[in-house]
Amino acid sequence: MSDPRILVLGSVNVDLVVQGENLPALGETVIGGDFFQAAGGKGANQAVAAARLTGNPVVFIAAVGDDAFGSQVLQGFRSENMMTDYIRVISRMPTGIALIMVNRAGENCISVASGANLCLSVDDVERVPEAVFSSAKVFLTNLESPPEVVARALARAKAHHLTTILNPAPASQRIFDSAILAHVDILTPNETEAHDLTGVNVGDAATAIRAAKILRQQGFPAVIVTLGAAGSVVVTEEAKRIDATVVRAIDTTAAGDAYNGALAAALSEELSLEDAAGWASRAAAISVTRSGAQPSLAFRSEMDSY
Ligand code: RIB
């Protein structure tokens, strides 16, 4: 196995999905949907997304339960281009579960029971040898794991001069704690998270750039706001708009994870931030044309034809 260039820390879930016509309103029952189960979790999705797009193995730091779901997802990771040595199996804990509803437009709502993900600890980060951090180029994480664990992993990654990406999903004001903020190079909120973090109603490139500039003023050096079908904006000293690839969306679950994993893969191959964002948009576009989180993630061989 060649040296890993990408490290991902994050959550592992099994997604239980009902795909139907409409999302139910509060208190409403909607019938007629189709059910399927898929591997998910923002951390796992991001790790798999990166692993499918790059030649070097992706190191994934995570926790699963000692149940049938945990065994299934571990087996899945072993068939990907991933190093699974730092995934801990937690006894007497259930693997994370996400209940997902998807409507005809591919929009979703998600409720997560984190289970074993909440047992991921600072010790799990400390167990990863120095050599693994020092061989890597990019570290990627999100906010489905305990914040002190996210903070420690970011700090270790930064101490080894990795490019660090924080996908602030689900949004939390904890990102402004110096233990996190000081170690993030690139922050990647979607429009909802950008709104939650800044108060700006993000709906287009102009408002996304406004929110990104606020986040930069708070101390994040680069901010990419993803806008779904409207593309994304990359804001450093300058602001660039990246168009999305136009596709017919079937299921947008994990589109953000596809984007972040691809961004990490592209940066690990030393693409510029703008080119990496373009590549990530393409990976996200492919993912929304297919159902499910990990089943929808793009392979390298597919990227050129988009
Ligand atoms: O980002 C999509 C993911 O969010 C799903 O796979 C679900 O598990 C939740 O973590």
C-alpha cells in the first residue's frame, strides 16, 4: 500500500431511507414510498468519496458499534481504497443510524441517532502514529463527531502542516472556539450552514460571498459556500464563483460529502483551490443523479465524462 495522503475523521451511520413523492409535514403521515438501506454518515461518506477519486489509500478515524450494522459498514470500507486500522469497534454500543426521507425533487430531511460515533475520543486521535500524519497532505472532518475530538485532530493535522478542511455540518457555533478555528484552513458550509453561522440569508452567489466574508473576518482563511444546483463560491482574498454541472437530481443526500471528499482528493494532488472546487462540483453533480449516500459517490473513471 502506498503512503496515505488524506486523513478523514468523522461519523459512520447506516442510512434507513424512504424515498417518496413528498416529505411529510409535522404530524402528517405520507404513504407510498420505497425503502432502502445504505451506508452513510458524513465522515464515512467523505472518506469513501475521497478514496474513490485518488490512488493513495485514505485513512479513516471513526467508531462503530459491535452490532450487525457495524460489521456491514466495516466490510464495505475494506472493499474501498481505505485504511481502516483507526476505526474502533465500541462494545455494547449501536452503530450510528440516520433516518432519511427523500422527496421527488431529491430533497431530504435527516434525523441521526449517533450511537458509537459519540464514543470517538481524543485517545483515538492520539493513537494515530506521527508517521501517518506526516505522510499526509490533507485532513478533512465535519461536526458529526464530538467537538473536542474534531479540535484535537485538526490541531495534530495542522502541526504536521496538512491542509485542513472543516465541513461545518451540522452547523455549530463551536467552530468559533479557538481550539477549532485556529487550525482550519478551509471552511465549507452549504447555504443553510452559512446562514446558521453568520445570520446572512444565503440564496445566491452574492449572499454566499457576503456570508463567506463574515466567516473570513472571524478567522477562517478560505471559505467555500456550496449552493447546490447554483454552484459554489470560493472566497479567499478574492471571491470566485464556480458553476455547477447541470444534472437531474434524484437524491441530494451526501452531495456535500461528495463535494468535500473530492475537494480533499484534488488538493492532495496539488490542484489550485479553484480547480479543486470545480472538480468537487462535478463529483457532487454525479452523486445527486443516484440514490443513497455511499452508493451514489463517484469513481475516478467517471469524472472525465462529466
Ligand atoms: O450527509 C449525508 C449524511 O448525513 C447521511 O449519510 C446521514 O448518515 C447523515 O450523517
